[in-house]
Amino acid sequence: MRKSFKKVLSLLLALLLAASVLLSLTGCSAQAEYRDYTFFEMDTYIVLRLARSAGAFGYLSDEYLDSVANECDRIIASCESYLSCHNDSQLSAINTEIAMMLNTDEKLLSAIATADRLSDITDGAFDYTLGALSTLWNVSGGGPVPGEDMIAEALLHTGRDKFEIDGSTVRKADKLAMIDLGGIGKGMATQTVLEYLSETDIEYAIVSLGGNIGVYGNKPEYGSYKIGVRDPDESTEVIGYWFISNGFVSVSGDYERFFEEGGKRYHHILDPKTGCPADSGIRSVAVHSSNGAAADALSTALFVMGYEKAMELYDSDVIDFEAIFVTVDGSVVTTPGVGDDFLFTSDNFTFTEK
Ligand code: AMP
Ligand code: MG
């Protein structure tokens, strides 16, 4: 790192505060314990903290840590190349040009298969085939609110029955249907980074990738990271801290991407049933899972489902996760397994024990 220590620290703080989940960076010893990196990939800032310690072998060299960080950056860029619709990706061709893709990239096929399983598990609340709808809403581009007839039309081009996968061939039954992996891609990339770290000499690390956090290895002493869960109304405030020692945390919130029209907020998480921004009584939901793709897809899906349906999924034991919900009526509610791992600190919301 060529920039001065102070500059780097303030940049990191700024980036972390901008993220949906905030890592706690208090204490000077953290700088000695870790070597920190920031990159910009997948349209988001990525913060990577690699522990310098090599256990009984002393410390890893800066050169080694830098090489691992560079590889993490390369891995994330490579994930973006097949998960996003940018440039000349196969996904972009599937969405815009062709009715049939032969020899589809294995990684893209595997990502679609994972997305499909999570759609099944969430009974379609997570729907990676709603590209026609997300393109129509153009939330990142500032809207405008589409007409009802246009939403109805886009809904006709949404649904898993519009795509058929046969070996390495992706066939479209409806040429206007589009795949959108935006609700799962960053979690997949976070998972891929942690898989790579397990092949290195890194003992423990944490990566934050636009609202998706991956916790790797065995951190000594208390063993957990203090992850701030953002206040939906205040970008620099938290509603509390979630102590996480392994796995993945993803957050979906109505404050992440939205535009306003006629005094109303239109956010980016769409209900595949209505074709409109989900209106299920949730402001944000943070999900902890042992799998990065699952954490990401579930955060999107639970937001769409709302608290009651989300708890039905939790109780069904179909998939293991824990979650913290912030609701429109100002409550913060957690799944039972969160327990004392969450420290509620907000004056703006009420903690409700269920
Ligand atoms: P996230 O921030 O992880 O909740 O993902 C939101 C992104 O996923 C949006 O910007 C869309 O690209 C896409 N998306 C929106 N609604 C859904 C949904 N119900 N299922 C799957 N992906 C969605
Ligand atoms: Mg998601």
C-alpha cells in the first residue's frame, strides 16, 4: 500500500460505512493484525482483510499477502465476467440475442443451477428469470415507474418455464425472457473467494463485497467479527452488531438502490408475483448461512416473502439460516438461533423478541 496509513484507514471507513453491513474497525491493533485491500469490481467496493499471522510459523510476508489479494481481485473479476450481463458475456447473449446457447460456460450453467435450487426452496420468491421486469423498472437508472400494461407484459416474459437447460445448451421458450443473477451473484463471488482462501496459507480473513460478507478461517481470541447491521434510514448508523465467526452474511434493503417518484420510493427488490417492488413490510433483512449463494438469494427472497412466510421457511428446516429483519413498523426481529449473537443498539427502532 503506497498511500499513507491515515488515508487508507479513512478510505476503508468510508467504504465500509457505504456498505449495507459494516465491519467494525475499532482499535489500532487491527491494522497490525491484518493487511487491508480495497478493489472495485461487480459495480461495488470490495474490502478484503487478510490476517498476517501464520500461526506457529510467524507472519506471512507482505508480498505473499499482496499476491493472495491480487488473486482474490482476479477471481471476483472472473465471476463478474460470467455472472453479469456486461460486455460480451454469454449471459448477455442469452438475454438479448439468441434463442439457444450451445456450449454454455460450465460456471454459468452451475450458477443457473444454484439459482434454480434457491428459487425452488423459496417457492419462487427468489426468481432469477425476472430480467424482463428488472430491465423495465431500471431502478439503478432512476426509473420511471412503468405503466401497469408494461408490467403485465414483462410478467408474461418472467418465469423459470421460459428457460430449458439440456446438457450445456440453454434454450429459451420465450425470446423476450431474461436471466438476472443480480440477487445472487455477489454472494457466489464471495463464496468463490473463500474457497480460494482455503487453498492458501491465510489463517483467517474477512471479505465484504457490496452487502455480502464472507468470514474465513479461525480467528483467535473471541473468534468472531462484529458486523454492523445498517439502519435503513441512516447510512452511517447501525441498528446493532451481529457477531459472526464463520460463513456468509448478506443484506437486502430498500435503501440500497431505489428512485423516488411522486413522493414514493421504488426499490430494486421485485416481487415476482406482482411485478412491482416488494411490499411485504420489510425494510431490510440480513441473512447468515454457511453458503454464500444461499445467503445472498435468501436475503432477496425473505425480503419478498415478508416476516411470516420467512419464518415458515425457517421452521420448515428445508434450508439452514439465521436472519435479522427490520420491518416498516420500526421493529427489529431475529430468528431464534441468532440469540445473543446480536447486540441491539438502536434508538430509532424497537427490538421485538419473538
Ligand atoms: P439483492 O440486493 O441481493 O437483494 O439483489 C437485488 C437484485 O436482484 C436486483 O437489483 C435485481 O437485479 C435482482 N432481483 C430483484 N428482485 C429479485 C427477486 N425477487 N428474485 C431474484 N432476483 C431479484
Ligand atoms: Mg441477494
